[in-house]
Amino acid sequence: MGPFACAASMGILVWISDRWVFQGWAAWARLGIQVVLGALLYGILVKLFRLDAWSEIEVLLYEFGGKRSRVIRWLGGTKARADA
């Protein structure tokens, strides 16, 4: 139920941003911003609610260069700093 609630919340927040913030923008710009916004919101919600899915997201982040990135190590918390 947790990942579904995070995904539904992310979808609602992205939809609200489309209606109120990015309404007059070009379609390609709205899509690009909303994809990034949706990914960030989902990651934040999963970490905020401490779901098991966060450990899967951490693994993916580390595979894409997380050991070199301070931001990704910071997002991972103490576990990421111990691995680096």
C-alpha cells in the first residue's frame, strides 16, 4: 500500500503543478519538468515514509555513480557514507 500511496500522491502533485504552475508553457517543457518533478517527489515521499522501496532506489542511485556524487551520498544517509 505504501508505494501506491506515494505514487498516487506524486501523481496528484504533478497534476496540480500542471494546472496551476506550468499551464501556459510549451508541452515539451512541461513534460520535461514534470518528469523530473515526479521522480523527485516520489523519491522524497518514499524516503519520508521510510518504505522498503527506498533501499531499492539507493541501490539504483549507487549503480549510476553514487560513490562519486556527494549529493547521492547525502541522500543515502549514513549507510552511503560508510560505503564510500
